[in-house]
Amino acid sequence: MQAPSGGLLGIEALLAEALEALSRDQAEEALIPALQAVEAAPGQVRPLHILGLALMRCGELQESLASLEQAAALDPASPDIH
């Protein structure tokens, strides 16, 4: 495993922070760690999926759709995205 600053642990920590904010219905608070996770792991499904959820809950439907479509294109078989 890599160091939290930018490796796998760092990405997982960012995603956990975003999901925690979403669970408290604080979607705007989830955006920053979700965006940071996408930037740290471009092309990874999970960060794109969580960012899409946060954007949707913030009412940013076009951006949400774009993020979710990217995630779905990377993993078309994922039941979480469809």
C-alpha cells in the first residue's frame, strides 16, 4: 500500500470523506474530496461514480450525468452505476 498523501490510501480516505458527507446529506461538502479523488485517480470508476452522486445531489445534473457516463463506460457491467 502507498502513503496517504497520494496513493491508494489517500484516494480511499478522500472517497470515505465524500461518502460520509453524502450520508449526512451534505452533498456540497462531498464535492471537494470527490473531485480530489478523481484528480488523483483519473480513469478510476469509483471516484467518478461518487463524484457523479455528489453532483446529482447538488442539482448539477449535466455534470453528474457526464461523470456517471464516464464511470459506466469504464465498467459497463457495474450494477452500482446503472
